[in-house]
Amino acid sequence: MHTLRNRITALLAVLAAAGGLALLGMSNAVAAHPTTGQKPTIVLVHGAFADGASWNPVTERLHRRGYTTVAVANPLRGVASDAEALDTRLAAIDGPVVLVGHSYGGAVMTNVKARSPKVKALVYVAAFAPAAGESAAQLAAKYPGSTLGDTLAPVALPDGSKDLYIKPSVFRQQFAADVPARETALMASTQRPIRDAALNEASGTPAWASIPSWFLLAGADKNIPVRAQRFMADRAGARATATVDGASHAVAVSRPNAVVDLVLRAAA
């Protein structure tokens, strides 16, 4: 009995030592790849002819699932300066972040410089994901199908550039054909213009080259043809691509559940 007790004691000592080494190794791994279990903040970047309220249906659903959201005010003045404004906002957020961009907002988040471990994922919602040197205008014209140019109403600015609006009379058919007419009338009245130079500004080094990306494609988009959206998703090596058949460019308003489902996949 004494001998058996000694053997058990010795075995426990060996296991304890092994466990200590294993625990030490685990500690090192955690230090190298921290996993706090903290839910990321979902940062939503609107595009042209819209504002932060365009994310309201998505925001409401994310709140019900316990996520904190920030719908940034995208200046719509130029890719580099708008990305700098986004970087400033990200710097004030604690913990991990999932960036979600719609339309031109995708080009802005593609140029974000805060490529620290804070930004965990990029979600493109009917959005531009340019490579270095590309502009949003080039990508919109890469495949046939965009009718945006014919619907624009320019307003001259003092510096010689132009603010671009969508004519209210055609806003619904161009931008949000699957959204009720009463709602699109409000969207047309409250749309924010984009400076023409922003659509033609060359993009920088893409964030999607180093940060995992997810793409939602709007099947009936008249601003960014779905073929162009699919091309960008394939080029970025998207972790997942979801196509919403029949969805207009305003897919976050008309099909918020589809957007939220993809955001949750990226956040997980």
C-alpha cells in the first residue's frame, strides 16, 4: 500500500509539472493572440446621397442583439480626407471593431489607416472596394448597368468642383426602388451630396488586403452593377459573399435582416 501511495504521489507530481508547462504555453499563446470575448463595436459608414440614419433599420436590429453601434458622419468630400476622419473616430473607440461600409463608404473604409488589431473585419454592403489607384467612378463603369450619371443634379462649388445630388423625381427608381414611396420621398429630401472629385479620387493601399472581408451584393443595384460588386468581392478574397436578389442600392433600408445576418457572421 505504501509503495502504491508513493507511485500515485509521483504520478500526480509529474502531471502537475506537465500542467504547469501547458499552462505556461497557453499563457504565451493568449498574450500573442488575445481573445477577450468582448463583442466588437459595429462602425457603420454611409455612402453618397445618404446619411447615418440610412443605417437605422440595421442599427435597431444590432442593438437588439446586444451590439454597440456607431454610425459615423461621412463627410463625402474626398477619399483620403474622409478616411482620415474615419480613422479619428476609430481612435476614440475601445476594443475590437467591425467596419461596415455602404456604397462610397466602402471606398472610405478601404483606405482606413487604423489597421491595428482593433479592426477585425470589413463588411461591404453594395459597396466599392477599390484596389490601389482605382476610383469609385472607374469601378462603377467597369461593367454595364449603372444609370446613376443620368440622374445627377450638380451644384457648383466655389473651388470649381461640384456637389452631386440625385434628382428627387428619379431618386426612388435609381436608388431605392424596393423601398416604399413615402420613405424614399424623405430620403430624397434629406440626401447628402458627394463632391464629384471624391468619386474620381484614386484609392490607396486597400485594407481588404490585410483584413478579412465579407460582401453583400445587391442584385438590382442601379448605382454599382452587381457584376462589379462580385468582381470586387472575388478580388478581395471575401470570406463570404451573399447576394440579395432584387435588392436596390438601398439594401440596408429595404433588406436590413440580410445585412445584419452578414454583419453577425463577420462579428463572430
